[in-house]
Amino acid sequence: MLKVRSSRPVLPGFRLSLGITLFWLSVIVLVPLSAVFAKSATGGWDGFVAAALSERALASYRLTFGAALLGAAINCVFGLIVAWVLVRYDFPGKRALGAAVDLPFALPTAVAGIALTTLYADTGLLGRPLAALGLPVAYQPAGVVLALTFIGLPFVVRTVEPVLAEVAHETEEAATTLGATRLQTMARVIFPTLLPALATGFALAFARGAGEYGSVIFIAGNMPFRSEIAPLLIVTQLEEYDFAGAASIAVVMLLVSVAMLLVLNMLQHWQRRKG
């Protein structure tokens, strides 16, 4: 007996699917973000400016976004190397190394902060020799960069890895046959293919780092105007029952993060059109 395959789609129709998507997106994302904007407006424009653009807030923005950018840039370099090793080479312990890359995903951020602080404090295993060289890490802005680099690495590695796996060895061999050096092959054949994925990993690592709290507060030192991050300042405002001020700082962080992601998405779109 012949079996007739049904041509009906598994998912519901477009209108129903779109309605469910918009409803879920609104409940999870749009409504909470709208509430933040609404709360920031309760103090008026003068209150918004006083809270969001104070000297203390500006110092926290510089540290938060500067450290997030630096950490994401570091991860672009070393994350690409890690992804290259995991994709192109077979060696004992490869599975364990791949699992270690995902450890920041599963590890509670507070545990990561305590571990990093223990290692890089002035009395720690790594912090003592660095402090002796005049390069303290814990309770300094460098500690913030370290923590954000730690939690952002998996985003770059896991974004680049599948794209790198699709790059055919034949393409590299053809470039070598035509006389290209290894550096030229990397710069003109492999890197342009990886650039959109690398930009995506950078954006994800930056967005994750800009909003990080748990792994940073232990190693940062939390000194206003020096090592205080914006998420901690928001918590401080909430503890002082200044909800409008906390929402104002959150709005600024949200706008900067969205602008950064928009720019990176435009660059990816331009790169795809160019390619």
C-alpha cells in the first residue's frame, strides 16, 4: 500500500506564526524595555540628565564600554586562533579543550569572579608576580577587561568555528598553487570569508560584556570614577531607591549597545554584498 506524504507544513500558517512571534517578542523584550524608558521619564528631562550624564555615570560608561570593546577585540584575535586549532587539527584532548571553551557559558558568573580574583589578587598565584612587576590586575580596570575577556571568549569561538569548518582545503591549495604565501592565503582567501562571523562574535562578546555584573564586581574593586562599572552603579541607585536614576543609566547603556550592534550589522551586510 502506497503512503501519501502530506504537503501540509508542520508549523502553522504565516499569520498565526507571525502573531505568536510578535506576541512572544513583545512579552519578553519590548514590554520590559519600554518599561525602562517609561521609568526613566518619571524624573523629567532634568532628572534624566542629572542621573545619566553625571561625572560618576560618565566614568562608569567609559570603563564599561571601553573594557567591553577591548575584551571583545582580544577575543577576536585569540578566539580565532582557538577556533582554528579546534577545526583544523586533531590531537589528544581535543574534546576536553572544546568543552573548556564552553565553560564560561555554564559557570556561574559569581564563581568566575571569585576564581579570577583569587588568581589575580596581589597575593594570588598570578597576581603576585604581576604586582611585583608593577602590573596589578585585581581591583583595577585591567581586572574588568580580564573578566569580560573570560566570559566573551565562547561567543567568538562558537561563531567562527562552523564558518571555518566550511572553508574548503581545496581553495587554500589552489591559492598556494598560484603562488600565494601562507600570509596571503590567510589575508585574501580565508579572512574575508570569516570576517562576517568574526564581526558577529565581536558584537555578541561586546553586548555580553557591556551588561556583565557577577564576574566583574569581585575583581573590579568597585571604586567610583576608577573601577566602577555601569551595572554596579545601577544597582547602587536601586539600593538608594532612586529608581528613575537607575532607569536613566540603563537607557543610556541600552542605546549605546543597540547603536553598536546596528553598526556591526550594517558592516556585516556591506561585507556580504561586497563578497
